[in-house]
Amino acid sequence: MAKKKSNSNNPPFRLKSQIKHAHQSHFLHYINELTPELAAELKELTPKCEELFGKFPVSIDRESFGFWFYEPDDDEEQRQLWWKIGNTFRDCIWKESRERSLVGWLDYLRENDDELKQIHQIEENIDKEIFDYVESLPEEKLNSLREIFASDYTIPKESINIQNLRFSLWRVQTNWLFENDENYRKQMDLKYSKLEPLTQFQNDFDSLLKKFCLEKEWLAESVFRAIWNGTGKLQMEASFMEDIPGEVTIEIESKLKITPPNHLFDRDSIPLPNPFRYQERYWIYFPFDYYEEKAVEAYRKHLHDYFKIIKESLKKHGYKEPQGDKYDYERVKWLVLWNINPLTKDELLQEIADTTGNFFDASTIDKAFRNFKKYDLPVRRATRKRN
């Protein structure tokens, strides 16, 4: 019997994550298609990005660079590089989450700056000297220091631990060096001057997001990758993930009569089927293929019973079977046109009529745009104009 081919991209239910992913990918497709000026502005920022963070850490072929991007599955080194891209975006670039800590930003900049590496080595030497000094002190001297710093902080000396003492001594030492050591002061001034290009890049990045109405985190990260890799082309993650409601997994576990997993991560996934064991022994009188067919048939029944439980539970909790793709992604194009152009609703309706021959009223646009918000698509306000 020929093996029936299956399509892993056609799940048996309409998944919210899949619908959201499809809308977002169409949004990016139309952004790339309709805004060549965006690509040009992204490429203009590439040299500044490379000065800050070095060359794009993952090698790419810019000539055949595609729309989808895939995270590496089995190459640990490549995975680490992908994580570096995401961490750089979140810690240094994305305005809603970047750590407003000079130390945190400098950690990223130091990787690509020899002067910062030298300054960091000096600071580490100071840290080590203080660490060794505190470690060498007898308890009597430590208590004296606790009393001194307790009076400075107006807290009980018993609450001051070794780490507090090291930090206090470090602050005293570095303040003294800054006041009395001209060379140290110049190095610190140089160190913090290195943040000025990053701050300027952050401001340019924020302005670009606002200008093209790309102020969602998933869009901003795609913008950052397009800047850093020098293609100027926004990419979409090829995969998506559905969060299974906890009550669904609990119900399936109950019907399967299995013990819930210990790991919280597994609680968001469909439980595994019960172990299968074919109960009929093999008799020497049977042809092998006959026995194999009976065993496979029994395993298929085992799986079908498992699928039936999953299907019943998902349907009970609102999941529906797919009935063809009912979504009009052409309306995502309307949204992109609306976001990137200083159009009124009437002007947008006229643009749609001129290009498609279809006539709609403003309520159709309003309804479509309200619906797009649940897919985390940006919708500019009617009063907003492009700069």
C-alpha cells in the first residue's frame, strides 16, 4: 500500500496563531512591495549599526535573500548567533524593553571596540584589587567599615554584607580616581562618549518606526534585522506557535487517564498519547506482512482514539475545523497604503476603486482595520500624517 502523504502546514483546526501569522506575513509582504523608500532608509542606517555591533553575525547571501527567515535547529553556534541578534534588539534597540543601563549597553558595544575593551580591563583590575583587599581584612576591620558605611546609608550595620562593602569601597576608589587621576578621568569620558552613537542610532530607529507606522515589537525587530544585515528587506518568521489553553490539556489528560507532567512548559502542549503495545503474539504460521498489517491497524486505531479525544476537547473549547481561507488579504494592502500615505478615508477608497475596480464605503475600511488590531497590525490614526 502506498504511503499517504500529509501536509504539516494544514492543521485540522483553524488556529488563531496561524491566522495572525498569515496576516502579519501579508503585511510585511506589502510593506516591502509598496515602500521602496523604506528599504533605502534602512540601508542608510546599516553602516551606523555595523559600527556599533560589528558585521551581521549570521552569513547571508544578499542576492538571494528571501522573505522568510528560519532559526537554526541543530547548529548550536548558529543558534547562539540568532539569540545574539534578538538580545541586541531587546536590550539596546527596542524602546519598550531596552535596558536604560549604561553598563548593559556598554557590554554590547565593547565586543566591537578595542578602546572599550582596554577601559574594561582597567575597571576589572580595580574590582579585583578591592575584592582582594576586602577578602584580606580581619573581622574587626570589617566591622569598623560596616559602622562607617552604616552611618552613610543610615541603615543598621548588621544589614551590610561583604558585597555592600565591596561596592562602597569601589565607589570611594573610583570617585577619588576621577577627581585626582587625569588619565582615569579621560578614559571615563571616552567610555561614556561611546554611548553617543548608540543613542543617536536609537533615536534614528525610533523616528523611522514612527514615520512608517511600524511601532509594534515584532515589526521593529524585523526592521532591526533588515538594517543590520544590509538588505533593507523585512523578513517574517517562518514558524508560529499556538498556546493551548490549560483547561484543554487538563481535560485531555483526564480522558487519557495519564499523570500531568511536572514541567510547566509541557502544560501548554497537547499531552502525549498513552504508550502502545500490540497484544497479539506472532505465530509461526502467519506471513510477516500479515502480522505487520494487523499490528499497524491496531496502532492506527490507538492513534485514532487519541485524535478523537483531542478533537472533542478542542471543539468543546471553541476550536473550529477549517473551511477554506475566508480571509481577504487584499485588505491588508489597504492598511499598508493607509499607514504609509497621508490619505483620508475618501482618498483611500478612491485609490482602491482606481486600482481594483471595486467600490466600498468607509464603514468597510473601519471594520477591516478594527479587525486587524487583534492580529497586532499597526493602524495609524486618521489625524496622523507622514513626515
